[in-house]
Amino acid sequence: MERVRRRYGFINGIDVDPEGSKGGFYGSLYAQDREESWNLLKSLRRNEEQPWIVYGDFNEIMYEFEKKGGLPREERRMEAFRNALEDCRLIDVGYSGNWFTWERGNLPETNIRERLDRGVANVNWMSMFLEANIQHLVHSTSDHYPLLISTNK
């Protein structure tokens, strides 16, 4: 861990013993491979009693209102994502900041915004961190907005 801190300039970082499970997630960029992503997520599910949070770029939206611009999303794709989260008993942690986490296109007619990045957790994690908040920060060079997860604990 010390090597990682030095490499990325986190010289004042501290190690905190984990409680429960956590982890970043990257959903397949390709829609035809998304089912593999959801199967991977399901395989990571552990003991239901253990607090668990998963965050990252799922490359999918849960509902059509999480997308503005571009072609409409197929309902079956969103439903497969919702079903995977439900199978894992994961619920959206919520957020503050912009409603979208990904943006492409500078002109109004080509601009697309979607909420592809999020944090989801099980009930035990949510009850352990009652004041948890995920902020969608402003991006600079990436087309994704970074997530800042605060547990306030």
C-alpha cells in the first residue's frame, strides 16, 4: 500500500482496517458482453450479512431518465442491470452533484449525458454508514465525472 501511496502522491494517506467488503467495478464497454459483467458481480456476492459496497463505471443506466441525448436505451439492458443489482441485494447509495457522470459531445445536438458511474451497497453497509454520501465531482480530462465516497464515520 505504501508503494501505491507514493506512486500517486498520497504521501499523507493512512491505512484503515476494512469492515465488510468493498470494491471498484467496471462494466463491459460492449452491450453484448454486459451479461458477463452482471454474472461477475453476482459471483462477487458474499455472505448476505457482511456489509458490501460496490462503486465504479457500470457502463449502464438503471432507468431511461438517467440518459439525455443520443439513441434511447433498450429496456431489456436496463432491466438486466436492475435484476443483477437485485440478485445481489444492492441498492443505489444516492448522490449529490450533477445527475450524470459521463458526457460526450460539445454541441447541443450531439451532447449525450448518462449516469454510468454509481455506488451501490447492501442494507448492512447502508445501516453501518447512515450518513454516507457519494458526490459526482467535476471532471477535467476524462469524459467521466469522478466519484467521491464519504462515509462520515
